[in-house]
Amino acid sequence: RFSGTFVGNAESTSPPPAATSPPAVAAATLPAVPTIPVVPTIAGVPNTVAESVLNPNEVKPPASGTRKARVLYDYEAADSTELALLADEMITVYSLPGMDPDWLIGERGNQKGKVPVTYLELLS
């Protein structure tokens, strides 16, 4: 039989000192993981084309590929790159390379801006 050195030992029931818990200390001192910004690009096309998509007022419509669309719902533009829409109006729309597929460039007279595809009924 072993001696009772472990039984009834007051030190064995006390929690370990804070200095002996390295996981909590290590987690608090770890450096943050750096993130790399992702910039969408098209192979062989300079980034300046992707940046110009952000300002639809400076882009020219493609020679072919424009379509007419009927607006299904009113839409309030969130910023100057978007075009406000009124239900039942007709606009011309087209897409640009590298552009989010959920958006098109819409033109009404001399106004131009991004419009959400879900608000449109594409016609021709």
C-alpha cells in the first residue's frame, strides 16, 4: 500500500497558478493573421478596366450587346454610380467585362448607372 502523500494533500485540490496556463497567455499574444485584399481581374486586361466599371458615367456602351428592359419595381439609387428606376419605364441595359453579374449598366436619356438585374424584365 502506498503512503497517503497524495490523499488529503491540500495542494492537490487547489487550482494551478495562473502562470502555468500558457494556452490563455499564448492566445492573447499571438499576432493577428494578415489578410490579403482580393482584386478581381480578367486575364490579359489591365486593372484600370476593372476600376472604370465602378464609375458607369465614364464607360461607353458596347457596339453590340445592348438590350431594352422594362423596370419591374421602383429602385432608389444608393449612390452616384447607380441609376434610380421607376416601375414600368423602359431603359437600355448592357454588361461590362468583370462586372458583377447581378448588376447591369442602365441608360435612360443622358443618365447612366448600375441597376440590379432583379428589378428588370429583359426584352430584346
